[in-house]
Amino acid sequence: MQNVTQDVTGVLKPFMLLAAYRGEQSSDYYIESHEIGSKGEVYAGKPLNHETVEGILKSFENISRKEKVVPSGRIPENLLYANPALEKYAWTVPSAKRFLYFSDTFIGNGEAYVPELLLISKANSLFVFAVKRTKESLVLCNAPFPNIYSGGSVCLGSAKVKKDYRTYQSMMDYWDKIFFGSEFTHLNHNGALVKGNINILWKEAIESGKPFDEEVLIESKIKLEELLK
């Protein structure tokens, strides 16, 4: 019964309030319904009838039948965390040359190397951080991209991709396409994303084709252990 609100579509209008009463004996209950008028007025209560109860139960049964799609199959080496109950997954993406879309014409669109990244999906949300590796652990840094808030959450943009959770790899590929297929448009982060000017950084990265310089990354205040809970 988790995420019920995500399974409800369309405009919902209130039509009834329920009031529950309990007697001195915990097993004694009385429930009455109060109809709501078109202008929001609440009418006098009357005993809840069987038809209304059956309708409510049927609605919840229909929602509960919508099974969550849980990835299966081989677990990729870069998958760090999986919690199907919370629909939460975390994985790393190696540094590579990727095609990037920018709304700022000063930067333009084109291929450029990006740093190693950590992607975390939770239900329909995505979080992205840059990664520096040490002998002991992964150090999280601000992801050097627009559209990302201070906590790492991504303002999902223009990419239209069909959701695919058949396997762990297809799930990871789905979010990869969502992130890199969207246009980077605006800065949401409260502080600096990188050391220097981010627009100049990406313009020069596209023009030069050089590997991404980790020295420009700014370490995040968020620790990996906090995210993988």
C-alpha cells in the first residue's frame, strides 16, 4: 500500500467525510458519513452504509493489485545498493565522454568528458553526485551540472524515455537516458557547483575534448553513508 498517491490519476473532489467513534470497549465502533456539498458545505452525519464501505475497499484493492516492477537478473558490479521495498537503488557511472545538451547558447551542445558519477533513484526521483575515489572510500562532490539542487536531487527535464525496470541494467540505463537526455537549463544549487565558472568549464570541455579535471570538483557536505540507508 505504499505510494498510493502516485497510483491515483485525474482530478479528485471531496464528496464525503467519515467520523469514527469508539466506545469504552475497544471493539465497539460506530462510523458515520457526512456528505460534502458542491460549495464545500458539510451536511449532518448518518450511519455509514455497506455500499460506501464496499466501494472504498474495492478502490484500495485495485491500488494494491498494481504490482511494483522490481528489477531482476544479473547484478552489475557498479550497483552499490538496492532496496526494492523502498524502490531505491544506487550505482556509479564511470567517467566518459557524453553528449550534453545546454540551453545556454554560449556553451552549446556537444560531447565532453564528465567525471565519475553516483546516481541514486528512489521511486520517481533521481539524485546525482560527482565521485572522487580514495583508497578508503568514495568521496561525494557536487555534480557539476545545472538542474541539480543542493541535496543532489535532479529537476527532471525534457527527456522522454519509456520506463524499463525489467533488469538492474535496464533500470540504470533508463535513468542514465533521463539525465543525459535532458537539456541542462538552470542553476538550482545554493552554492558553487565547481571551482570557477561552470559555463566556461563546459564550453572549454566541449571544445577541447580533454578528460574532466577532478580538481575543479567541490566536496559535498553529504556523505555516502547517509544516502545508502
